Amino acid sequence: MSEVFVIRNQLGHYWGKSRSWLDGRDARLVARLKHHDEGVNLLFELSSKDVALRGEVLAVDVDARGEPVIEPSSHPLPDAAPDLLTDGEQNPSAAGQNGAASTTTR
């Protein structure tokens, strides 16, 4: 088999084996379907649960290991936490607090 079918949404995320959207960086986790009509049926089911979903069924080639050759999405996943800042930089007031006021007295 030289190609499989995958489902991609409007943000470039792929439907995964774990029944959630993935950014496509790890192709092993992306759900792959043998037949186009399976993808169409699955996309119909997904769009009936999420009316804002705009998706497509794509035929993609597979590599030597049988993994789909896909382009990762440049859009972050909705549940992905920003990892550019440390916890203290994201919320400076939370750094060093133990539930008590941080005032010093002499």
C-alpha cells in the first residue's frame, strides 16, 4: 500500500488514533484509513459533533516504515499551554507565594 487517508481540519491539525486533534509532528499518532469513504464517514461524524469543523480527507503517501508523510501544522493546538515563558514569568505574582503576605518587619 503506497497511500493512506488522513483527516485534516481547517487549522492543519490531524485526527489522531487517540480520538483527538494532533499537530502532526509525530506521524505515528495520526489516524490512517485504508479507504476514502471511511474518511468521509468519519469526517461526517466529527462535523456533526462540531458544527464549526471544516475538514478534508487527504490521500497521503507512506514512508518506508508505513507512517503517513504529512506536513505538521503551524497553528498550536487549543489545549496546548504556552511554553515560551517560565511559570514565574507568566504570573509574577504567583512566584514565591505561600498563601501569606510577603512583607518583612523589623
